[in-house]
Amino acid sequence: MKNLFLVRHGKSDWSVSGQKDFDRELNGRGLSDAPKMGRKLYEMEARPEMIISSSAVRARLTAELICEQLKFDPDKIIYNEDIYEASVRTLLGLINGIDDKYSRIMIFGHNPGLTFLAEYLTKNEIGNIPTCGVVNIEFTLDSWKEISGGNGELKAFIYPKKFF
């Protein structure tokens, strides 16, 4: 059994004129939503064994804030530049390359890639993963290499406005 959590970064700050998209931080709502969603994930007993995050600033900050609530050591987060603006193919390649000793993985990234990936893996119409939204997908497979289109089951789709 493999369990995948796809987490979109929190609401980002657009107030700095001319700032590169990659360098945008979280705004007030993003800074507030991430710990709340972390607590919600903790209540749901989400216990990732590995966390991989886009290295974009807003994704990194979201991952760190959620990790605090999950009691996951933020120094163990793996940052991957390829997640920023990643296609389904790139994200799937990343997932297929995960060591099978891990059963529960959390990936922090961006839209539209995360939404497209969730829809591809589950064949569910999600439409849009909102900021700080989380999709939990379960696979009745023994290897991350076997994960492909339609072989995942959507277990949860949560986001801040659903709870707060």
C-alpha cells in the first residue's frame, strides 16, 4: 500500500512589484492557513515518512509550517527545483523514482501540475486544488514505480475554506 499527499502551497504575496514568481512569499492568509491545515492533517493521522517540496519560496514556507504541526523534522524536507512549474510527466517521474521503503509521501507544489496529477492518478474531476489544499491518494500497490494513470483512489480532498 502506498499513500500520497499532494499539497498546494499557501496563498502567496503579490505586493512586491517586479518580484520573480519563484521568490514570492506567503501572504497573511497563507501564513495562517498552513499551520491550520497542518493541524488538520495531524488530526487525520497523516504521518508522512518523506516530504518533497518545490524549492520556490512559497512552497518551502508552506512545507515548513505544515511540518511543524505534523511533528516532522523540517531539516528532512527534500527540496526539488523540478517541482516548480512541473508537468504531470515530471511529477509522475519523481513519484515513480521514490524508494519503496517509504509508504507515505507528501509533495508540496503548484498548480496546475498538482491538480492535473491528482486527476490523472484518480480519474476524479477535481477542477482546482485551492491554495493550501491537500489531496490524499491511496494505491494498493507495492512499488512507487507501478503508480500510473487511474490506479489511485481519492481518499480525501481538503482545503482551508472547507474547515475555517
